[in-house]
Amino acid sequence: MRDLHTVVISDTHLGTFGLHAEELLKYLKSINPRILILNGDIIDMWAFKKRYFPKEHLEIIYELMQMIERGTTIYYLPGNHDDLLRKFTDFSSGNFHLRDKLVLMLNGKRYWFFHGDVFDVSVNYSRWIAKLGGKGYDLLIRINRFMNLYLKKMGKEPYSFSKKIKDNVKNAVKFITDFEHTVMDLAIEDDCDYVVCGHIHTPVIKKYRNDEGEVIYMNSGDWIENLTALEYNNKEWKLFRYSESEDKTPKYIPFKEEIGTFVD
């Protein structure tokens, strides 16, 4: 078990077919963080009508409870798929805290943590469209799962339909860029050194600068397509992608995304 100062995960979507539950559980069992930030869309409340919440998903909740008992402080910041919990923000019980957003000071730097759906027009103004899109996304993930089982038997690398679509569709790329720039501009305006989001399932660490200043933007990705988490230890942030070694134990591979400087 690795001792870490802070870990951020988001977009696990418990209660959906897309979650890599076995991998997420192994990850949680392999870390011992002082602080764990669950940055939105942890439980997919939009999917509850499907009556799909298997044992593996319950085991993840149980492991989170075990982490609290071991002394980990957990902050749960709801997203759009678990937004019903926002009715209870500012609730605390022992080491568990439910918040709408979170501002922390780490190593003298100001951090702003929040899910990010507040900047998503489709979620805030056309909720039924967002839900319809979510159902199509879930179907695509299920088809993708069956295809990847076949590819694995053939000894080939897995393939992500949704990631390929998002990487190549011009409007999707523009949405991600607009989202990131909006978040980073507001973080600079609010005198933050770092801003940390989820929501768009695009894991990254990068520096951004505009005429008013600069900020480090981080996104923890998801556990549907990327299997990523943000980890802070020894005054350093790392973005890790989950993988498995031959003996089926978790193996941590540095994310290939280069840290870039973007000048607006």
C-alpha cells in the first residue's frame, strides 16, 4: 500500500455498465492517502432506473468507508450525475465531508476543486438532452466492452469508441477547449494557483497563462475509459493511469500527456 498525501478521482459512475469496478477497487486498496477527493459523478443517479448496482460496485463504497475508518479524510464534491447530493452539501460526519466545491491550501498554494458541470450548457439548460446523450454513451460503452473482450482473446489491444469520437469530432474538441479555458480564466481571476476538475473525462495537467496571470489546470479523467487519478505526494502532482502487471497486481504507468504551457 502506497502512502500518499492527496488523491483525486472523479467520474467513476457507480451503477453503470461502463465502470471498471474491479480495477478501481484494486486501486483503492493499493493506496493510503491522507486526503481523498471524490470530484463528482461518483454515483450515477441518472442510471438508477436501470436497477443495475452489482456487488462489485457495493464493494467500492465499502472500501471508501474502510478508508475513512483508517483515518483518510474524504471530500465528496457532487457532479451532474449525482447532483441530488447537492441538497446536503456542507454535511460532515467524522472524516467524511460533502461539499459543493473545495478550496485547500497545499504547500502554500491555493487549490480550487470542483466537478465542472456548472460550465456545461447541455447539462444546465437542456437536461433531457444531456440524459439522452448519457444513455447513448452508456450503450456505446456496453458495445465497446464486448468488442474488447473479443480483442483480448485475439491478443490485441483494447479500443475505445467514445474516446476516438471525442478526439476526432471537431465540436467535441472545441467543447473541451472552451471548458478548460473558461475554468482556467476564472481560477486566475480568483487568485488560485491550481484548479482541479472532472466532468469531461479528459485527464491532463497543464499550465495556462493569460493577460491576468497563470494557473495549473488538472483534470483527473475517469474510470470508464482512461482509468486515471491525480496523486499528490512529496510536493509533486502526478497523473497516473491504471494498468495491471502479469501477476494481476496494480501497476502505475505515468500518463503520456506532456505538460504544456498555453498562452491565451
